[in-house]
Amino acid sequence: MAQGVNKGTMARMLAGNERAGGAHAALSAGRWAYVLDQVRGRFSKLVLLNLLLLIFCIPLVVIFVIRSTYILAGGQSMPFSGWLFIGFPAYPSMVGVSERILFSVDLVFGALMVAGLIVAGIGIAGGLNVVRSMIRSGGEFTLRDFWKGIGFNVGHVLPAAAVCGIPAYVLLLAIDYSRYLLAVGQGSAAGLIVGIVFSVIGMVLLALIFLWTLSVGANYKVGFFKALQTAVFATFRLLPFNIFYAVLIAIPIGLIFLGSFFQTIGLVLMFLFGIIYMLLVWMNYSQWAFDHLVGEPDAASAERAPQQAAPKEADKAAQAYEASLEQAMLVKSDLASRPIKPIDDDLALYDMPQAFTRADLQKARDSRDKLAEDAKQYAEAHKNDEKYVVYNAQFEKLEQERLERQKEAEKAAKKGKKKMGGDAK
């Protein structure tokens, strides 16, 4: 199937830019069964990783809790009734009060939540690298992989958090203000309702674009704007699948907002495994989409490239070594071309004393002459040994071939001169 869609828009955007580090593992039991097996084998490590990710999410959680507290405190502090003159209760109009409180709180804390999302993105960048390695190759991971992932992915995660978070913040304020106008009866009710619906849809699309930007940046070496462009395309290209998996990854957060017993379950899940669960589900789904819309063969080529480069380098080294040997063979070695007598007898150079005379000099000269004569006799006696004959013969052959080529060149030069002379006449 990958071959059939490999010429699509995402293939043109991403093919050839795959990140190295772990080839695709064989999925004999199915993609989700494979990921589940990875989770069972590394559950304790994943819990520790989830706790590490929660540390980066603390600012976002604290801001959300304070926002909820401010909304509750604002509602309790409003004057729902008062006394006017004596014995005459006055009931001030409460129309739009709750909507106005919500708008004023979101005006401040909505912006802070965008900042909290950016801080959480640092931890998400590290978690993406670990989850990607699990999905692609099932390899072991360490804390170092988490910190390396921050360096790899932070350039996509933080800009994505800002680019998607700020418009979502504006849309949130638009929803709050539209609800306030509806409550006080200002403006067109139908138009305000349509605006609220489109604002909600816009926030959902921004969340999907954010998730897809994370997936593209974690799997492909492309710039942020190209990753964002690809994320926008994937959001609309796979919209039904995107909505389904977005709902699936939002289950732990949804349980928290249900309250009562479900809230407890949701909090336990988020504390132990929630963030890793969301990353695993979304990254596994997006990997399936990449395999079908970009192609598995291209995705594996980046990992095979370093392995293919090594044999090529080895071949170059072997060729260079053979060339050096061939060059060395063209140079005749004096030591290898003639016999050299080994020092295996009692002949030795006379050892001069510290205080020597003319007689000592003569003895040294005589011993040197004896050594030279003995070496000469040894060389004469062994000059026809096979190893010296064979070694010298190859250089004689090379010299003969060189002379023949030189003669052929001289003949060709003479013929060329004669031909030029004849043409001149």
C-alpha cells in the first residue's frame, strides 16, 4: 500500500528526510500488539519516565488549579443580595455575572496556560524520542535518551506550542465573550452561537495540528515551518482518524473532569502512566500514517545509509592499500634483490678500546675488510637462489616493457613528424 501512495503530498514533503536511529521492527503480531508487548516489558521504566514528564507539567497543572480556584472564589464573593433602605431587600441583576467572571479569569490565566504548555513541551520533547525508539525498534532506553530527545525535538515542540497555543487562547476568549453577550442579550444570538461552534472547531484543529507537528518533528529532519505545513495537511487529510485517536488519548483527562470515582481513576492514570499513554497512542498512530502516506522503504533508507557507507569506506581503504602495494612493487628494493649474509658466525668488527693505538686502528680496518669480503662471497654463492632470481626477473621484465613503450613512442613521434613534413610540402 505504501508504494501506491508514495507519490502523494506527504511523500514529497518528507521522503528522504527520515531521522536515523532504529530501523523498523518486524510487526508479526500487529502494530498495537507490538507496542503493548513493549509496555509490559518496560512498565516500571515507563512509570518513572511519566513521573519525569509530570515534573515539566507542574507549572501547567498549578496554573489550571489556580484558575479553577479563582473562578470558584469569584462566584462566592459576588453580592447575590443586599438591603436597600429599611426592610426592603434589593436583588441586583446577576445576568452575565458568571460569564464575566470566567472571561476575566481566562484573560489572565489563559495566557499563563500557554506559557505552561511551552514549559511542558520541554519534557514532551524528551519523551517523544523515547516513545519513537520503542515504536520503531523496541530498543532499550535510558535517561540519556530522554535528554538527547530534548535536544532533537525542542526546536519543533516549543514553536508548535506557541503557534498553536496563542490562537487557541484567542479563541477561548472569543468563546467566553460570546457567552457573555448571549447572557446579557446583546448581539445576534444565532451569529454568536455559530461563532462559538467555529471557535470550538478551531481549537480542536489547533490541537490536532500541534500533535501532528510533534510527530513530524520527531520522525523527520525538516524545518519547523515545513513540519507545520505537513501537520496542517495531515490534520485535514486524515481528519476522521485524527478525531478518533484524539478522543482516545484524551480519556485520562476526560475521566478527571467526570468527577467522583472517575476523577480518582483519571488522576491515578495521569500520575502513573497518563502522559506516556497519550504519546504512545498518538505516535503509534502517526507512524502508521507515515508508513502509508510516505512509505516504509524510504523510512528505512535513512537507517540503512550509515550501514551502507561503512562497506564503501572499507572498499576505498582496500583499494588504496592495494594501490600502495602496487606502487611499492614498482620500486626495486636493494635489500630484497641480493643476498645478505646473516650474522651467524664468529666474525665481528674489532671493538676499539677507550685508549687505542695505530695497531688497534689496523685491527679494526682488517676486521671490517674481512666482514666485507665474507659478505661478498656469501652474495656470490647465493645470487642464483630462486627467490632472488624471481624477484629480479619481474623488475627486468618491467624495465624491458618500459623500454619497448619508449621505443614505440619514439617511432610514433617520428612518423608524426614525417607526416607533418609531407603535409607541409
